[in-house]
Amino acid sequence: MVAFLRRSLLRPLLAIGLCLCLGLGGCSQAAAGLSGNYVDDTVSVAQTLLTTIALPQDDPARQEAEVQARQLINGYTALYRPRQDIHGLASFTTMQTAVNALAAHYAGYANRPLPDPLRSRLEKELKKAEATAVRGA
């Protein structure tokens, strides 16, 4: 009898727990600071990343800014990469190139400063993606 009750209660509790996990996981875009509006999010992410890469290496806020940038990159990519209506936009392609390069640097060389050629390329690409998104392309 106890085993029957345990089994009969365990399945619904597991189902409810799974639903809560999936439901709360869907709210992660708000936690990343993204609105769901592609143009606004692209401009916001580009500005945040430009600010982050402009911080000097010895700035005490740099480490936290890089952690926030990585979370923002992950949230942006997770939200917009699956959307086919955005996939073909030039601004999206340029933005993906920039965030992939920055994410790769953070993953492989987290304790090293951005090399100057990478920094200038990222600045150029982020500004171009921002301008192109505002233009609607």
C-alpha cells in the first residue's frame, strides 16, 4: 500500500516539478535584460558590449562586466538564433560574428586582455550591426 501511494504521488510531483523548471526557464530572457524586440535588443547588447570592451584591464569592475557580457551574449544568441525571420538579416549576421568572436576570447583567454586587432574589429562590427539593425536590415 505504501509503495503504491509513493508511486502514485511521485509521478504527479515529478511532472509538476518539470513543468515549473521549464516554465521558469522560459523567463530567462527577462533575466538577461532582453525585451524580445530585435532592434532594441541588438542596440542594447551592442552598446553594452562596446562599453565592456572599452574598460581598461585594471578596472575593478571589468571582471563583473565580462560576466554580465557573457550572460548577455548567451541570452541574445539563445533568443534570436532560432528565429528564421531574423536569420537572414545583415545586422544579425554581423552581430553573430562579433558576439562569437568575443565569446571565444572570453572562453579561451578569460584572464588576458583583448588584443588590439580584435578590439578594433569588434568595435567596427558592433557599431555596424547596431546601425544596420536600426535601418531595418
